[in-house]
Amino acid sequence: MKRFAYAVLVLAGLAAAFLAYRQFVLLPPLKAQVLRQLTDPDSAQWRDLHYYGDWTPSGGLLCGEVNAKNAMGGYAGYRTFIVDTKQVKVDNDTSFSKYCGELRAGAPWWWIRW
């Protein structure tokens, strides 16, 4: 019984480390590229984030939706985005959503939705 409890604790610790790695290492550089495209980056609200690719800071693709204040001070509405280490695309184009949907559909079972 003690071995089982230790195994559960180890797995919980690994899961926490994995989530911390994602939150503090993988996502910030990609989010920073999106924030540079916004008029008021401090007001950014994120939703439906998905990370694809290998688990290195330089080898992934992030897609999702971002909402931020415009020049008039009001929120402009959620816009889809795709960002990788080389480029960022922020737009309301439905092809972005379709591309991210295709990535999600082709993702292996072990990929986690963020």
C-alpha cells in the first residue's frame, strides 16, 4: 500500500512539474509574439489555447483566440491566432480556426488541450 501511495505522489509531482514547464517555459515566448501585435497588450484575454509540436521552447506552434482593447479603449472581440517561433498571424480568418481544428483532429491521443 505504501508503494502505491508513493507512486501516486511521484505521478502527481511529475504532472505538476509538466504543467509548470508548460506555463512558464513553453507558452510565454509564443504569447509574447502575439502581444506585440496588440494595441493594448496588458488587456489581453486568452481562450482555447492549443500547443502543438515538440516540447522544446523553439519547436512548437500555439493557436487559440485573444481579445484585447483597441485604440478606443473597448474590447475588439476574440480573434484567432497562430504563432510559431518564426511568425505570428492574428486575424478573424476562419482558415486559422480550420487549420487549428485539423491539427487537433490529427493529434495523437496523448496530446493535452491547454
